[in-house]
Amino acid sequence: MIALNNSRALRNNAFAWLLLLPSLVFLGLFTFYPMYKTLLLGFYRKDITSFTPEFIGLENYATMMRDATFWKVMFNNIWFALGTVPTSIALALVMALFANRVTKASYWVRTAFFSPTILPMIAVANVWLFIYTPEYGLLSRLLKYVGKGGLNWLGDPDLVMWAMIIMIIWKEAGYFMIFYLAGLQNVPKDLYEAADMDGVSGWTVFRKITFPLLMPTTLFVMIVALTNSFKWVDHLWSMTKGGPDNASNLLLFYIYEHAFVFWDQGMAAALTVVMIILMLFLAALQFFGLDRKIHYN
Amino acid sequence: MRYLIKLAYLCMFAVSVLWAVPLLWIIWMAIRPKSEALSPRITFDFTFDNFVNVWQAVPFDQYLVNTLIIVVGIFGVQLITVTMAAYAFARVNFIGKSVIFLIFLMQIMVPNDILIFPNYLIIGEMGLIDTKLAIMLPFLASSFGVFLLRQAFMGIPMDYDEAATMEGLSRWQIIWRIYFPLGRPVYMAFGLVAVSYHWNNFLWPLIVTNSVENRPVTVGLAIFGLSMETGAQWSEVSAATLIVILPLLLAFLVFQRQFLNSFMHSGIK
């Protein structure tokens, strides 16, 4: 009997591992091996001057800490996250409340809000390039009436981050809206009916019922938004190249520059390690701190 | 109070119009004669010349075919890897399940987007720089797809397995003849999200390709845009941008509900 059980368990295991094998091979090659590789290469000097890698310990990290541009890029990223995350979430919530109630033109409303989500970032960049261009861009043409048509949104270090933030909010608010739309479906209807019978005002209903019940959605969307603010850099390539004077540069684009523009591979690897740690931190935040409502198993 | 609500509705309608403006603006630019691109006047002559010019000047047909091959290739392989792994997680008891689960979770926590540099080195070691395969390889396993499908598979009654076993089907056959067809709505959801993601992906294809034969349409667009910095070519860049976004945009306009449902799933792990 035990022997039979054993052979069945063995067959089960073999079958499962066989099913998992293809996925594991790709995960190993393109998720785990690169993490190991970048960790290792981060301890080496490998750039145009030294083509054979030279072990330098923590030198790359020390250089990074002294690099004013690195800190600027990190602060840009935090600034970028602060600018995009709360605003796009708040807007998404309002959009969802509206789209959920609206009966006429509901197709139009959802289409208008959601369509930016399915556009490639690189196309979005082109579209907004034609909005931000001084004198001829759409925004400049409108601002001409208040005498501000000459503002160089992408060329002015003080304005460029705002320009990026507005564009990203436009791009992702509609995406977050659909999670709130789903969340709203799960709010029990009788709660609203009870509130209605008691004559509770709409604002109170929102504050005491809707918003608290949507909290899991809000937390989830927040993590996605935070992650996006580190992942989205395509637009920089065609809009600003991180400029002017690194005013719009973000961490992932900084990695790209080190790897493929300056060819400083050791530093690119070390920066990637920083990025991985950041991502793991965000995941931990979600997993241990905020995500008690959503279970994986 | 009622007026206040009416006012709020009106405001949100205005916002929805505002949200459509950027897209309408690029359409407007693309169908206007080149000579009118920068003029402040509003006239009503329209033309398709910009599209024709772009189509003749840039191999967008080749780029579109490349993107199509890449997207279909990735999704085709994903269908297989994802189905197999999802079945293992949903229906087979094996040693180390939770560890393997964590390994899969890692791909969601550390997405491929941020590993572009080390993955470029690995593709280089494989000698695959400037191939379509290079663009596809890092995405051929999808933990997101596995988790999504695992959830669906767990909802399929075990009776089906038992009945099929009685009929003499092996477990391998059960996967493809029973679970695979029953999972169709989830494959749809996963498919739309995956296809949109890979159609739109830019930075990774940019760094691993450098020829017209392998470049996807996003990279082609970016390079075209870069060569047209001056305002005189606005109309053409707008037309090119529209060519790139039109396939997905049209699909979205027709299958709006499916798109919204699918992207909703992208949040449920």
C-alpha cells in the first residue's frame, strides 16, 4: 500500500515538475539569472576604458552615493510619484463614481477615460509633444490668450516635471477607474438603501460607506501606480532624453543611459540592483503591510 | 442639492471631453494638409496625403508585420507554458509547491521592464541580438497569466476530471481537452492584456534590435519621430502615430466591454 502511494506521489511530482519546467526555464533565464548577473557585475568596473571587468568591491555604489545626478534622479522619481499617484487615484475614483451612475453616453464616457490606457507610451509622447511645443502646440495656442504662449514646457527645468506628471495622469487615471468600477459593484446595495431611508446626505454616504469599502481597491491601485512611476520611461526617450539638465530624468532611464549611452556597464548593473531593491520593497509593502484583504492562496 | 449634482455631472462630462482632446488633436493634425499644420487658422480642408507620404517613406508595413509576429509568437508560446503551469498549481500535489509559487511571484515583483540591462547582456551571450526571438524570449513565461488561469482552473469541478479519467483520458489530455476550452474567458482576458502590452512595448525592443527586419512598430515610430524634429513634419509624425495606435484603438472601440473586463483582471492575482 505504501509502495503504491509512493509511486503515485512520485508520478504526481514528476508530472507537476514537467508541467512547470518550460515556465521555470524562462523564469530562470530572464528573471533570476539577470538578477544574479547584475548583482555580480555591480562589483566590477566595466566601461569603455576597462573592457575586461575589474573587481572593485563596493566602488560603484560609493560613486553612486557621491553622484549628484543619481540623487537628482531619485528625487525626480519621488517627486514624479508624489505628483502622479494621489492625483490619478483621486481622479480615477471620481471618474468611476461618475461612470457608474451615468446612463446616457456611458459608452462615450468610458471610452474617453480609458482610451489612453491602450496607447503605447511612445505614441502618447508624440501626441503630447504636439501639445507642449512652444507657440504651435495646442496648449501654447490656448495659453496665448493669457499671454503665456511662449512657455517652453519641455525645455524649462522648472516646468518639465509638471508636463510629465500631467501627461501620466491623463494616461493612467482611466486604467485605475476600472478597478474602482469593479469595486463599486461589490458595495452592497442595501447599505445605500438604508442610508437613503435614513435621509443621510450623499457626501456622508460616500465618506462613511463607499470610500471605506473601496479601501482595498485604493491600496491595490496605489501600489500599481507607485510601481508604474518607476517603470514608465519610454516617453523620455522621444520627449526630453531626461533633460533639460536631468530635470525629467528617472531611475530606469538613468540605467538605460549608463548601459547604452555612456557604456558604463558596472554602474548600470549597480543601478539595476538599486531598482530591484526598490521593487522588492514595494512588493513587501503590498504583501505584508497593505494587502491583507487579497490572498494568493 | 439637485442642482449641485447636475453641476457635478456637467463638470465630469466636460472632463471626459477634455480627456479625448489629445487624441482628437492628433487626428486633426494628421488629416490636415501639411501647409496648414502650423497655421493658427481653422479651415476645413482635409487630406490623406500625410498617411500616403509616411507609408511610402517609412517601412511601416514591415514594422507592422514584425510587431504582429512578435505579439502572436509571445502569446502563442505563453498559452502553452501558462496552461501547463496553471494546471500544476491548481490540480497536482507536489513537493515544494509554495517555494515554486514564490519563484513565480518573483516575476511580478521584479518585472522584466526593469531588467533590460542584464537581459540585454544575456541575449548577447546567446548571440541573439537583433532578432525577433530576442524580443520575445523574456516574456515566454508569464506568472501573471499563470495566477489568473490557476484561479479559473480551481473553479472547474473535480467531477470533470473523474469523468474524463473514466473515459480513459490521460491527465495530459484532460488539460488540453477539458481545462483549455473551459478556460476560454480567462484566456481572452489574459490575451487582451498581453497583446496590448507587447504591441506597445518600446524600451526592450529598442535596445535588442537595430534593423528594419526586426524592429517593431513602436521603435519604428520613435525613430521616425526623431528624424522629423522640425515643425514642418508634424502632419506626418501625427499620421505615423495614428498608424501605430489605430489597430488597438479600433479593437478597443468595437470590443470596449471585453477590454474593460480584461484589464480589470490585470489587477486580480
